[in-house]
Amino acid sequence: MNPVILFKKNRHKNLIQQPIVKEVIKMYLFTKLKIVVVLMFTVVFTVSGISQELKPDNNSKGEKASEDSLVNQWRKLNSGKVTKMDSLSKKDKYGPKMLWVQHIKSGVIVTVALRVDKFSIDTGDWNVIHGTSTDNSHPDKWVSPASVCYLPNLKKILTMQQQKQYGQKFPIYGWLIDPTTNSWEQIRTPVSMSDKSADFEPGGGKDGRLMPIWGSLCYDAYNKEAVSFGGGGVWGRVDKVKSKVVPGDWIYDEAIKRCRRLTEEDKGKVNQARRWFPGHCGTWTFSEEEKMWKSIEQAMHAQPSGRILPGMVYDSKGKKIFLFGGDDLAKCNNDTWVYDCKTRSWSELKPAINPRARAGQAMVYIPEANAILMAGGYSGGWQALGDVWLYKIDKNEWICLGDYRVKGKGRSTKYTPEGLVLPFRANYCSGFWVQEMKEVVLACYSKRYRKKPVPVISMKFDINKIVEIKPTQFDPMLAYHCKAYVKQNWKSLLPDEWESGDRKPGERSKGRAELTKLPANRWVKRKPPAIVPPRGWGSFIYDIKSHKGFAWGGGHGAYPGSEISEYDVITDRWRSMAQPTNYLPKWLFGMAGGPPGLSFGGWSLLPNHARKSYGFDPISNTVITYAGDIYDPKHHSINTHIGDLPMHGRGQSYQESYVTASHGLYAFVSEHSKTPRGWLCRANVAAGKWDVVDKTGPTGHTEYDFLVFDSKRDRLIHFRRKGGVLNTFDFKSKVWAKESPVGNSPSLTLGDAAYIPEMDAVLLIFGKGDETMYFYKCKERKWYTAPYKGDKAARGNYTSKNNSPIYDPELKIIVRIYNDSRSVGVNLMRLVPASLTLTPFSPENTNLPKKDK
């Protein structure tokens, strides 16, 4: 029987729209196998069970439950119509906060594009209303899902969405929205919640936004003002007063006039300093009367640490704001803080039991109980939560009302509800107390309801009828995203795990001896005991003195972590930074451009592709990324920064390429203008800036092009992806020149590449399918090939990215670092030039596609 007919006969027409049902119908139509009918019966019962998960109350169209309805049970409110379904889809990615607007008696969600979505508690209907603003200005693309609150005296909604950044005319510092007319009034009073990097760094830095994104707003009824805390996307703030500091803290070093991280070498030498808080703006208030932003007087070091999406709620009895958790982009937190509205100051509370670490959760103050209900949100690894907690303010006590018992791991995990849990686990929740109904109302976001209206649920709460349960116990380490994420190849170890157990490095003398036993001219894949996540859209670099390779980058559809990883060739060991991995916010996974500002750890959150745009500086013995981060391998951490290049590439397709020479790290980039020039700059780490070396280089440089240092002639060779003419730069004369190879040249030269002094040749490795080793002999100006033998490097190099050969002259080994499906791979080849068979390049002998030969 046709599955569609089967559904109609069983009156399951509504289930046809379920994705799983659609897939099975497609399978039937394609294969016409009768066994599909059996599968359909299974789907009917499975999906029917899901559809019963959030039943509306017994009254249709979201009518209010009768007074004698059961308390402490969730009921569904939104069973009404939706004016525009597509406008409510995909909000599960970031979970915009729903507010209660008393004077229109509606729940309201503010979106980015001058629009509000209104929810009627009486009818259960959603209504989408498009608004207007003066001068046709629009909020920018950076979503701040919880940076919104209702100002009852103005009868307007305040949102911290912005429009423009530093140096642009008429910036906007938030909006006031009239929910009755949906008119958007711009806030024009200037403010910069973040300090400017140029005031604390000799070369400036990555300023980011004027105001934070991804923070939280809460209304302070005592002072009639909104309170903003948390969020990122900014450079950060430097404390005005000195405080106690320890190794690992960032400080503004007044002696050298720049920010740096304290290391163990500073222990006992620097005990007090002005601390710098990267990516963190602290607490700001917005007065309803003055309509302007002000920072509170409390020092930054006395406030909660930097984080995004903390839960915040106002206690009308005590005139205080309570905060729980938040995501510092390395882990979720489980600390509890209180903001005294009378003194405008924070203090940390220390309850005996803390709920599981989380961010993006709902927190609702219940006046009759003088307690706070907290529900949902996400924990480490962005795992959705469905537990419910109650905080008794008078006792400073958290108690668990409901939790999901967990069995299994990863994608096979099963969740069994116990007690007063949410009807489903929700990544983001927001809510409010409706006094007339005496009910808690929550908007909950889950992937399960991605293409449906945002589920809205409510509950009559009676504190005298609650039942406390024992919360599920979790390993505290699972609060870290790198430990809890279900995507296995994006997991990582914590700093103290890299060199413990079987991962502890062996004797270096033994490692050197093993390298001498590698077969000549044959590639061998290394198998270290611990791996690091794969890095796509990038390249890899190497330090010939320490014999270490480095991996950084990702973005776009690749790895979203921003740490730098090290590979020690001698010990065959990977390790990452002394600080836990910092990630992009979950809803930004997959973006190519990257967010503004810095992470709370003090470095960039993957600003772009990393193709050839970082390198090792042999003068300072550091790794420098084109985001301006300076990584110190000695301490395994980013400890300072360098200013921007005097001339930037424009976008990821034209970004700068780095190359290491014996006398420094150089960056090359081409202007893209009517009178283009190629700029060559040298890193000056001591001064915190880049020095211009030359402005007459080749134009049209892209991220596929690359440079190699010819140590014998003290020159750079610039290769383009499209083979043919090369460009060279002589450091002595500071002159660029074109170099035409003799004989045939490959039509493609896919980098990276390495110069081998013993052969006076540049090595490239690429090819579709089976790869070939290409050698450009510098003295002869002629191309040769040699067969690639041994272990393959994943899928090989055919795109000029994710593959980097480097020659280690002391070890006489070519190190090839590459990206594979689940980690960063390393292949080694012990080079013996005398036994390497080279053949003059011929298009017939290459394995490139015909159109590229």
C-alpha cells in the first residue's frame, strides 16, 4: 500500500510534514519495496509519541486553564495560528529572549530585521509585525538574543543591537522599540563600553564593537534603569585601579605601555597591577529618565568574570538582581552572584549546592515564594538541558525540582525524566511571571521545533507542593566544551591532560634515534597517542630550532576552536595551549568571516580562514597570527599582541601570506585598488608592530598564492596557484624581479612549499588522486618530479590548502602536516637526495586533470 494512502486511512495527515516521514515516503517511491509499509507503522507510532510530548491544555486555542487546574505541571499555550511560519524558524540556533510587555499583555520577541513577534497568552496566536525606523537605518547582523528588556515607565523595549563601529558617522548605541506601533527609535548618545586598544597597545589591536554582543539585560525597578552585563565581541577594559595579580592574569604593564599576560617568570616580581579583562565590558546601566548608558563604579576585578548569555532576574522584594552561570566560550559556569541595586555592586554567593553549569537558561522571580525558578539552557558541549531548579533567596539555597537521568554517551545518550522537568530539553529558554495568571511562562527553543512556532509553556506554581529530588551528578570537566561536545573529532584535552599518562613525552635522545631509522625517501605516517582537532581552510607552520610544528585555524564549515596546537617531531606528541580551548558561540559555527573583538582568554575567535596567514618568528621565537595574537611556545600561551599590518588584505580571498626567513617573519599582501601594489612587512614583536619593507611587489595576490624563503640567495620566491612566471624579492637590493622557468612548468603550483638547501630546490606536493612531488631547482630554474611513495596524506593536496611540507635541515627530514577527516595528520620522510630519482617535468607525466596540465 502507498504510504500516503496509509496515512490518510489512519488519519495522520499532519504527520506527513514530519521530516522523518518525508524521507521514508521518498524511499518508498524510489525503491517500491513493500517493507517500507512496515517502517511507516513504526514511524506513525514514533512520531505520534513525539506529537503528544507537548499537548495543549484541555481548552482549545490556548484558553486559560480553570482555577482548579493542577499546579506545578507544564501546559502548552501556543496552539493558535501563526501569521508567517518562516519568520519563526531557525530561532533555535540562538534563542531570542521573550519578554512580558504588561501594557499590551503579550509576550514579545525582538528580531534583527526591524521586526517583533508578539504572542498572545489569551489566544495562543503568534503575530509578526514589521516595523520602521527613522532614516531607514537597520540593526546590524550580530544577534544578541538576551540583550533586551522592557522599560515599563517608557513603555518601550530596549535592545542593545547596534549599527556601526568606530570611525563611522552617526553610530547607534541601541534602540527603543514601541511594541504597539513597532517603531524603532535610535539611541544616539555616544558611548564606548569597551576601551580602545590603541590607548593600551603600541600598534593598536582588534577593537571589535562599541557595545558587547551576546550579553544579558535585566530591568532594575528600584533605580528605573536597565542593567547590562556580559557579552563579548569587544576588545575589553583595563581596570582603573591596581589589584592583586597572579601568573595567567592579563595586565596593562605601565613600564612598557602595553598589555601582556603574566607568566611563571613574573611570580614574586609582579604582585599588583592594573588588570586587563579581554572581551569583557563589565556592568553598564541605561536610565529611563536620561536615556543614556553609564558604567557602574565597582572595579572590574570585583565583578563577575566575562561570559555570554548569563541568566539574570530581578528580585522585587530585595531590590536585587541575581545572576547564574553563563558561557565563557571555554566552559559554562555554575556560580551565583547578586547585584545590589541600592549600591550598584556585585558580590558572589556561595550556596552549598550549585546546579549544573549552563548558559542561555530561563530565570523567573516568583514573588509569592520569594524564590527564583531556573530551567533549561545549555551546558558544556552545547548540550541542551531540561532540568528545573528553585533558588530560595532567604536561605541562599538551590534545590532541584526535576532532572533528566542520563544513560549512555555521545549520540547514543538516553534521557529519562524525573520530577518537574521541562517537556523537552531546550538549548535556550526565557520566561517571566504573569501576575494576573499567577503563572510562570517560558519560551523554549529546541531543534525538534525548528520549523514550528516557538513552544510556549506555562505553570501555576505552588512552593508548598514542590518535591525536591536528587540532581543527576555530572563530571565537572563536562562543563568544558572541548570535553563534552558530541562531535568526536572536535573534542580536545584540557591543558593538564596533554602530557599525562601514556601521553607523557619520552626521552628526546630515543626519539632522535628512531627518526634516523625511517626509510629513505618514503613517507611514514606518525601515530601519536593523542590527536588534535582537524583544521580546515588553512595551512601549517614549523620551527626548525625546536623541531615543532603548529596548527591554527578553521572557521567556515571547519573546526570552530581558536587554540594553537604544537607537534613535537622528536617525541611524536601533540599538545595544545595552557588555557582551555575557546570556541565561537554555537550559532556562529560555519561562518567564514568570524566575530569581532577578542575572546575572554585574550585572543581572537577565528577571524577568518587561516590560509598561510600565520607564521613562526625566529627573532622572538613566537608564533604570530594575522589576527595579531602572539603565541609563546615556551609557556604554551598567547601572552601579547602585535598591531595590524599597515595594509590589509580584503576578505578571506585576498588575505596576507606569511613566510619565515632566517632574519624574521614576513607578511605579503596586495592592494586591491585602481593603483594596486604588493606590500611586504616584517614583524617587530619588541615594538608591537609591523615594519614596512617594500611596497612594489606583485599585485593580484590571493589566499591560494604563497611564498618560500630561498636561504642560499637570501630571497623570497612568490608562487601563484596558476603556474608559470615566478616573482622573487632580493633582501639585499630590496628589488622584485620576474623569473621565468626553463622548459615546461606545471599549470598549477599548489602550495605550501619548502626550500631544501641540499638540493637547492623548492618542494611542492600535490595531485588529484595519487600525488606527485614537484621540485623547482633554483639555479637551473627548471621543474622536476619524483614519485610519491609511502603513506598518503589523507585525500592529498589538490586545493592549495590544508597541506604544508616543511624541511628540517638538522634532522634531514621533510615534515608534512595536513588536515584529515578527524585530526591533524603528520607524515615524515627522511630525505636522501642521492637516491631520489628526479625526472624533468612533462605534462604527460603529471596526474593533474587534463584541463590543468
